[in-house]
Amino acid sequence: MKMSAINDFKKISKEEWLSKANIDLKGKLSAESLLYTVDDRISFSPFLMGEDVENCQPVSGPDTRAAIKINSYTDREANTKALEMLNRGAEVIAFDVLPRFDFQVLFKGIFLDMVTVILFCNDKNLANAKLNEYLSKNKSEKDTNVIIFNTSECFRLSSKKETFSNRINRIRQELERHSENEKIYLFIELKKDFLTQIAELRAIRKLNETLRNQTGNLFIITEINTSPEEENVHPLIIANYLLMSSYLGMADISFGLPWDDDGDTARLCLNIHHVLKEESGFNFVTDPTAGAYIIEKLTQELIMASNI
């Protein structure tokens, strides 16, 4: 005889749930008055039932790749740091490229056909010319994945200056600006509202599918912005739940803490990636938060906010 633990629990109505919550609140607050508030456009009761999040559909998203930004003023030092991070399992490496950088030195020992490299620069034309010269001499017979971005032209959302409603509205405008077959790269600084951040990443993919009639050609790249002076906890603790939201929201590429002066912090942050990917298994299923009422509701609310 097949048994299910769910049969041991009696299904209750929302009214019964609110009544029980009011008992627990002991008159200090009313359950009916409690709201989950994201910003001035998004606010709703946290007591959600299935009928509150109808027509939920899983979001199609990629496996998230672990990335690290290498901050260095010399090409040789940047190469040394990158090789160490690649040996520790990084899947994407990013550099700030200065005009004096020699790509023969920067890419020494890096297999550009096996790892994604992102180059940020102020002169994209110059960087492209130097890259093409390097590839024609050294990698002409191999497919490589090197992406160059002009730093000032990247579409980037701030974690501190913009509300979720403002961010999703800007994203909608960016998606509408591009044709169906164009590639779109979105750089998104992760906000510290864990649940809403997951929902925002899901909402972006749903909007892309609706507005551009496709699931491909959209690349979500998430970044962490932590300021130790503003926090009372270690940056790695913040990085842990920010990266978790990135994986659960199915970003294409997720940057942890960069390698500035502290290599140990960068290494430990990369280890968080490995735990989320391999031990927690967030990459093992598509849309791991699908069906969670609060995530689904937030996703729907964000999509509606993008129309305002």
C-alpha cells in the first residue's frame, strides 16, 4: 500500500490559517494587516494559497557558471592570478584590460577554447584589434570564447541606487529595444532581498520570452557589490546568500568577490560556488524554486511592475 506523508496533514483554508496566525500574534498585530513589501509598487499579503499564484510555469534557464574578476595593474600579475583561479575551478575569468597589456602575457597558459574570458576596456576597438591579432597568431584553428565590453557602455543595474520596480522597468525597456535575434548582456548587481532577487532573475527570463519570443540570446551576468564599511558581517557571509540567489534565479554567469589584494577571500568565495553547484545541487534541476508560492508571486508582481 502506497503511503504519502502529505495525507497526514489536513488542508486548511486561508481563513483558518489567518485565524491561527492571529492566535499566535496574541493581539499585538493583525495577520490580515501584515504585508510583504518590496518597494512602493510591490506589496502583498504573505499568506499565499495556490489560487493566489495561478498559471505558474517553470522558467527555462541555464546552468550557472562560476566567474571571478581579476583586478590587477599588470598583465603578468593578472595572468598569475587567473591561472590559480582556473586551477581551483573557475569557469569564467574577467579582466580590466589596460592599453599597455600584452595578450601574449595575459593569456599565457589559458586555454581560450575551454574557458570563457571577459575583457572590460575603455577602448573596445583597440582591444578588438589586439585580440584579433593575438588569435590569428595563436588560436587560428580553435573556437574561442572571448567577450569584450566597453566599460562605459555595459548595461548595468545598481544594487543600491535602484528599487526592484525601477530595475525591472529598465530591463523591459532594454529588451524591447533589441530585435529577436540580437544578443543581450545584462550586468546585474545582486540586491540583498534574497527572495525578491531570485524572482527578479526569473522575471527577466519570462519577460524575454514574452517580448522577444525566445529563451536564447539573453545572458544574465550577476555581480556582487559589498562594502565592508557598511556591513557588520564578513563579506563572505553576504556573498554566500547573494550567490545562492543567483544560482536559484539561474543567472548565466555569476561573479563572486573579485581578487583584489586578498587572494584568500577570492579563493573561499570560489569554494562557495562549488558548494552551491556540486553539493547543494542547484544546477541539477531547471528552475529549482518553481512552485514556491512566495517566489511565484514575486515573479508575477515584478512582471506587472515592469509595465508601469
